[in-house]
Amino acid sequence: MPVPLIMPDAFVLLKWVLPTNDGSDADKALLLRAAIQDERVDALLPALWLYEVGNTIARRFPSHASSWLSALIKFGLEEASPSQPWIAKTLELTQRYYVSFYHAACHPGAIMELAEWRVPLKSPPRGRMTG
């Protein structure tokens, strides 16, 4: 059985490091993180993940920003690279759902109304993820 490939968005990544006291699906995000670490799931990150996550952490938790961002980087997750098929799919989503290119590229799960913490992609990345 192929390993599922997901694209966690900034909200999921934030739940991996932020304190949890609001019951906002942090348990699902942590289960996903464990599945990625155990290689039961492969993951690709949106290209702008560090800027989105860094913006929130730096603003709300400046004293923890350096260590939390470093911890996320140490996971060593692969970032999605633009390619012709990716551009074509993103442009298709902009037209189908009348959204910006940015939103179609960075938030396809929300646009396609999939589970908020995962976006299945067509094919897994080459090789195995480490981290």
C-alpha cells in the first residue's frame, strides 16, 4: 500500500509547537506529526510555510520564536517546488474556485474542502523523508 502524501498548512505546523489549551485540533496535528516522523505518511510543505509560521510566532511568542522555528526546521521536511504540473493545477484551482493564485497554491486543502490538516497529492516525493 502506498504511503499517503500530505501537505500540512501553517495552522497545522503551528500546532506542533504552540502551547495547547484551547482544544483546537492540536491532538490531530500531533498525531499527524507522529505519523510523518514514523514514516507512515510523507509530507511536503508549502513554499511559504516558514514565513506564515514565523509571522505568527514572532508576533505572538517573540521569546520562543527562535527555538520554535528552529525546531520546525529540524524536522527536515521537504518543501514543494514549483513545476509545470503544479502551476497548471494551481491555475486550474484559481479558475474553478475564483481564488487568488496565492490561496490556490498555499491553501489547496481549504479550497478543495478537504480535511484541514492534510491535502492528498498525486504522487509521493522521490526517496524517503528523514527527520
